Amino acid sequence: MLPLRLGDPEDFARVAAALRGPDFEESAVHRILRDSGNTALGAESIEPKVAGGLASSSVLLRLFIELKRVPRAEVEAALDRATVDSFLALDLMRGGDADCFESPVFLYPVGEMLIASDHYNKSSGADSVFPAIQTGTLHLLKLLPRSAADDALDLCSGTGICALVLSRYVRHAVAADVTARAAHFAEFNRRLNDCGNVEIACGDLYGPVQGRTFDRIVAHPPYMPSVEEAKIWRDGGSTGEAITRRIVEGLPTYLRPGGDFLALCLGSERDEAPFHLRAREWLGEAEAEFNLIFAVRKYLSPEELAGQVAGGENADGVERAFREAGVTRFCYGALAIQRHEGAGTRPWTMRTKLGASTGADSFEEVFGRSRACTQLEAVADLRPRLAPTAKATVAHRVDESKFVATEVLLETEFPFAHAIEFEPWIFPLAARFDGSRNVATVYAEAKAGEALPAGFGFEDLASLVAMLIIQGYLTIDKA
Ligand SMILES: C[S@@+](CC[C@H](N)C(=O)[O-])C[C@H]1O[C@@H](n2cnc3c(N)ncnc32)[C@H](O)[C@@H]1O
């Protein structure tokens, strides 16, 4: 039997009002969880909004965060009768005639939403509903796109947290998960947060939204390598990529031109290709329509991961499976993909780092810059200038008693930390971009001055400039 009752709107409103009080404030609740030695929250920092002292003896904290049995008299002293009845009506509290009340679920504030899930330590079974108050989800929430869009889809939605947060920025959001338990919790959370523009769907990945398309797709798939599918929220096939791969393969069908995709996942690097290029291949024949960023948070060796997966047992077998697949290392991070609207400039791929300061704006900045560079004609009219965060290091070697430039290393910090090596002729060319001349003029001048290599045409320069703008080496004034 599923916990939580989809009761009356008045019950949801009364419960939400009680949970929005100072006793249950988000940063304080997170701090209490972390201070209690909760490792699921990792080192993720949540901006503290209220630093005031909170009595961890609060009835709500004990019931919903610590999952303790609380004497009836204490609950009735803290909450009015109607509120207690509403908690009981929604099955957030149980007690009957006993002397204590207790909650069948874990309930907490996160992403400015109130979310019910299963608890980390109290698994309901294979379909346990993944807590949204956990390092991975908190990280994904920090990276979720905040720009306006029409239709969004949250795949592998669990509690529905990403769809609920996205619903503040988009016209309509769908939360889709394969388990009926997750869909039930998500519907409960939708009502608790009064999100009228969120739709809950249940089924295998895109199954429940067949025939529809979206401007924004986000996913936090199960990505742990697994020998068997024991936990639906966790197990992602033998190298952890099975679900992520199917999600990416579906983008040509479900993501609209101009739309964006974001997932937090684990990928594997192979002898034949690094993860970001393998992810690009998963897009299939439509691959050229997509731009792709993979921002790595951390690397894990196959041995390290095999130890975690197998929990000490059969780690050799798991490691062998990784070796047979040709895995050289695993990388955990954010995969962001944009479908471009035109086909003027070449599709681009960017591999970068996911730092502590990386936020939603980093990806949105790159995608926004990319939109400004979609058409070659548009690039011709741009007047880029060297970005203030750009840095160039020119390496020289001695040739016939003279220093000769051999390569140029360009580095930038914004929107992402990034570095790229070029041949020396790029250095004076890039220096021509000072914001006073457009790209067409710079091309004409450089060509007249014989500053370009043979066969390097305008299209090549426009694609190069587009790339330098997108990666953050050149900047353009916003209209
Ligand atoms: C890591 S949890 C993420 C939950 C939530 N999005 C979050 O970030 O807190 C992965 C979720 O994927 C769901 N899932 C697993 N396989 C799926 C599939 N084939 N189709 C849709 N959902 C799936 C699980 O039920 C689980 O809720």
C-alpha cells in the first residue's frame, strides 16, 4: 500500500502553511541534517538564508526529518486541531489512538519546495523514492536552467523536484518516472506546492510523452554500474550508462530546435573515445544539429568504482566487466546539450570542469552566445572584443639563434574554466578583435595583410570566431 493520501486542497493548504513556518526553514533544516552527520548531503553548500537558532526539538523536525515518534500531547500543543487533522488526512502523520504520532515518509524543504520522499535509510524496496535532499539532486538544482521556456520535461523525476522547480520558469512541465510509487509521491508534492502547471506521468523514459516535443529536457538518471537491477533509482546497467544513453538517443525526437538539455550523470571514457564524443555519437544521424558541453566534476578509476559498486564482494568481476567494455576511467558531471535552430555555423563540443562556482548561468551564457552565432552572416556583422578574462601564453623555441613562436595557449575563466592550444598565427589575428571592427572587416584586413594561412576562408574565420565567443575568449556587447 502506498503511503500519502491525495486529500482535499484545504488539507494541502493547511499543511503547507504549517510547514512554511520558521521551524521548518530550508537552510536550517539542511544544516541540521548535515550537522547530524548525514553524508548524503555531502559538502554541497546551500546558501544560508536565515542563520537564526532553531530548536531541533521542534515537533515538525522530529516527525519529518528525524522520523521519530512524537507524543500526541506535544503535537497537539504545537499545532492547532484543524492542522493536525489535515496532516492525518494526507497520511503525513499516523497515530490512531496510540499515544504518539509518526510519519510514514521523509518530508523536507528543498529548492523552495516542500518535498516528500522515502528516507535514505528506510528503503521501501526496489522502487524506493529517491530523496531530493541529496548531493546529486542539490547539485542538479543549482545547474537547472532558469530562462523562460514553453514546455519542459523532467525525466527520471523521482519526487518531481526538478519539474516543480522548473515550473516557476516555464509554461508547462512534465515529471516522468518509471515507478508508480515515484509518480504518486510526485503528484502529492505537486499538490503540496500548488504547482498547477506541472503534469505527472508514469512510464519508461519518453514512453508516456510519445508524440510530444519539449523546449527543455532535464534528467538525473540512475547511473551506478550494476550487475543486476536491484534498485530502480540507482542501477544504470553494466557501465552505468544504459539509461543516460537512451535519454540522449531520444533528444533528436523529443527536443525542439532552440531547446536545451541538462543531465547529471556518470560517463565512461573508452580506448576509442572520451565520454563527450561518445555522448555526441548517441545523437545518431541528427548529431550535427546539436552543440554539447560536458563539465566534469570528478574522475573515478575503474578499480575505485568497482570497489564501491561491489561493496567489497566480487569487485574483480565488476572490474573485469569494465575492462571488457574498454573503460579507461569514469567521469561524473553535467552533460548539457543544445539543439541549434539554424545550420549556419558548425556544431561545437566543449569539455570543461564543473567547479564550485559553476551555476545555471554558466551553461545559459554559453548557449546564449551560441544562439548569437548560429548564422555565418550574423557572425560577419558581430564586433567581438577580447574578453577581460582571456589570457594568452605564447611558447617559443630557438631556431637559428632566434626565438620562434611555436604555439599559443589561450585560457579563460568565464563562462567556464577552459584552455585551448593554437598555432602562433592565431595570436595576432585574435588581437585584431577590439570591438571596433566587425568580423567581415577583420577578415578583409587580415587577408589583405597576408595574415591568414593558405585556404583559410571567411567561413573558417566565422566558425573560429563563433567558437572563441562561445568558449569565452571573445565577448560581444549585449543588444
Ligand atoms: C537518481 S533518481 C533521481 C530522482 C530525482 N530526479 C532527483 O534528482 O532527486 C533516478 C530516478 O530515475 C527513475 N528511473 C529509473 N529508470 C527509469 C526509466 N527507465 N524511466 C523513467 N524513470 C526511471 C527512478 O525511479 C528514480 O526515481
